[in-house]
Amino acid sequence: MTAFDDLMAFQRETEALSQVAGRLGWDQQTMMPRGAAAQRGEEKAAMERMLHARRVDPQVADWLAAIDEAHVDAVGRAQLRHIQRRYDRTSKVPNALAARIARVTSEAQGVWAEALEDDDFDAFAPTLSEVITLKREEGMALANGGDIYDAMLEDYEPGTTGADLEAMFGALRPELASLREAVRAAEAPPELQGAFDESAQMKLTRHLAKTFGYDMSLGRVDKAVHPFASGSGLDVRITTRTNAADPFNCFYSTIHEVGHASYEQGIDRAYLLTPLGKGVSMGVHESQSRIYENQIGRSRAFTGWLFGQMRDAFGEFGIADEETFYRIVNRVSDGFIRAEADELQYNLHVLLRFDLERALMSGDLQVSDMESAWNDRFEADFGFAVDKPSNGVLQDVHWSVGLFGYFPTYSLGNVYAGCLNEAMRRDVPQLDDQLASGNTSGATEWLRSNVQTHGGFFEPREVIARASGVEPSEAPLLAYLKAKFSGLYDL
């Protein structure tokens, strides 16, 4: 056995334990009894202490020092790049701090859920303050004198800085706001009306998951308050949610999460339980979920097929034809909730969170001022006032579980999806004909071969540049949105 072989064997066990830790999180959001939250916090803290210790084990440094990269192939060098990066990063964070963050954020998730249910931000604020204090401590350790928020971004989008995102989002925001105002001044399509049986929604949503290539023998679909995907390799699970008055919430949450899950299921099996065996970044991950949901799932061709599926599932439901259904699916509506936002306004929700969480991490914004800061910014951006905390500062789970630096990857994923969609439609000219019959294989196979199979082999922006043939920029996304919504609203 060589040093490289020993290191990879050790790493395989670490990756396996990490998957077990992830399964604890999945269970907590789907099946765990509410009263078990405190114990689950201790369980997750114990797992984090074990994982942290393995990631900074002195043996890892010894193996890395002993390996001559000249005798390692390209895949091996990519593995070493990830292991070295994780070792250097984890070594900066004390084990006790990592375990405390795991315990507190596990417990905070339950506190947030109750505050959300009670519409009471003040009940969550002390816990949020504790989470932020711990995450800032972690950020300072990781930044080593540099920018705390940039250090946090490395967890989700390696190689990207807050300044990079600020420039990209600064180019997006005025264009999106201008297009939104033009759309809001135009005549809107009707809204979906009626009640849609929730068990029938779940039956159709599982059919949609399979239609988009989700392998149910390696996954499952459950319900959760906040839809998510969990796992990698041979066990990738998704969740969705139902609302009798809004079946689109269920269907498009499912398609979105299937995008995430298909990425993980599509990675080269040779990378299983190695650092290359999972998505390379959250921005690339979001590119898959967003292109599945929007450029494919909300396209005129695919919604024509979905219209027929809904009639089969629910009978006549008040929509006369495929074109009207397409317009309703893509209707631009005033709303508070990011996860339910239409494709045009979604990024404005993300940009709000990006600016607020940067201010929280820098200390320019205090938790005591958070609710009013959110409400002021929302009214300035969207033109109407937040009516209650569950429609405002409490709506997302991310901050309760310490995911600072995660939100901007949603919009970065949209930017990446715009680049990929342009290239995919060039390479698959018959795509709309396929989608009109419910056949997504032209799209999903293109994405699998050009993005998903690589896992962590390339750096994030390199994945998108290689697949699309251009350096990532916001231009393709803006062109797509302008063309789509100008057509929908006769602008």
C-alpha cells in the first residue's frame, strides 16, 4: 500500500461517516419526533467531533507530505486538492467550536420552526444571536485576518468572493427590477383556482420525479416543511410539500430537488465515497436544480405535457388550453416567499438576503435590528410591506442552521443555469419536441454528461465554462428572462 492508497482508504471512511451525519439531518426534518431535538443536537455534535478529528488527524498531513504527485494521475491529483483544502480549512477551527456549532444549530432548527409557527421573531432572536456569534468566531478563525464572509463562502462556492458576487448581482438587480416593473404594468394571466387533493399531488409529483430521471431505487420522496435534497451516491433523498390550493408548489419543489438529486446520482460511480463523489459547489448544484425547474420544467413545451398530466390527475380544473396553462405557470405575482417566487423575481429575494447576511457577519447589522432591516429592504425592493414574520425574516431555515454564505449560491446557480441553457439548446435542437411529449432525456442526458458526471473533478467555474463554452456571466440569464417574459406579457 502506498501513502496515497492509505490516505484514500482513510478518506473513504470519513466520507461514509459524513453521509451518516447527513442522514441524521434528513431524519430530523422528516420523521424525528419533535421532542427529540435536544438529544439529536448531542448526537450531531458527537458526529461532528468525530468528523472534525478525522479531518485534522496528523496522519492526513503525513500522508499528504509523503505523496509525490508526479506519480498520481489526474483523478488522484483532484482528490488530493480537495483533501488538502479540507485539511487546511478544518485545522483552523477548534474541535470544541465545531461540535458546539453542530449542537447549537441542531437545536436552533427546532426553535426556528416553533417561532415560524407562532409568527414570533423575538422568540428566535436570542438563538439566532448565539448562532451568529459562533459562526463569526468560526469565520474569524477561517479568515485568518481576511474577510469573514469570504471565508464562509468557501464552504459553498470555492474561489468566489463577496466582491465578485456584489459585482455580478449589481449588474443583475437593475435589469431585473426594470423588467419586473414592465411586467407588473402589463395585463396578468389568471390565477390557478380550486382545491387539488394532496394525495393526488404526491402521486403525480413522484411521477414527475421519475420523468426527470430520478432513480427511485436509490432515493425516496418525503414531505418536509422546507423542501431539500440529501445524500450522494447510492442514497439520495428528496422532500417536497403540498398545499391543496397550490399544486405548483409541490410539483416545482419536486422538480427543483430532483435537479439536486440527479446531480448526485449522475456523478461517476468511480468517485463514490471520495471527495470527488459529490457536487463541486452549491452554485453548480443550484444550476442543476434551477435549470430542471425553470428552463426545462416551466418551458412552453414541457408545461403543455404537464397540462395533460394534471387533467388526468385532477379532471377538468378550469384552465382551457395549454397556452393559458403555460402563462399561469409562469405568472409574475406579488409574494413574500422566496421559495415560491416566480422566475423573474426570485433573484431579488436572494439579493436581499445576501446583503443582510453580509452586514450581520461584518457586525454592521445587529440581530435586534434584523426584522426591521428586512422589512424596510423588502418594501423598497418589492413595493409592498411584509405583513408578518413568517412571510419575512423567519421564512427560511438557513440562518438557524448556520448556513451563512449559502444564499448567494441560489442566484449564482441561476446565472450558471442561463449559460448552460444557452449551450444545451444549441446542442439539442430537437429539445422542445421531446419535452412536449414528456421526454426530458435530451436535456437530462446533456446535463449529466457535461456537468453531473464530473462531480468534484473540476473547479466550479471551470465546470460551467467547459460545458457552456463561455466564461460564466449574467448575460445569458438576462437575455433568457427578457425574451421569455417579454413574450409572455407582450412587452
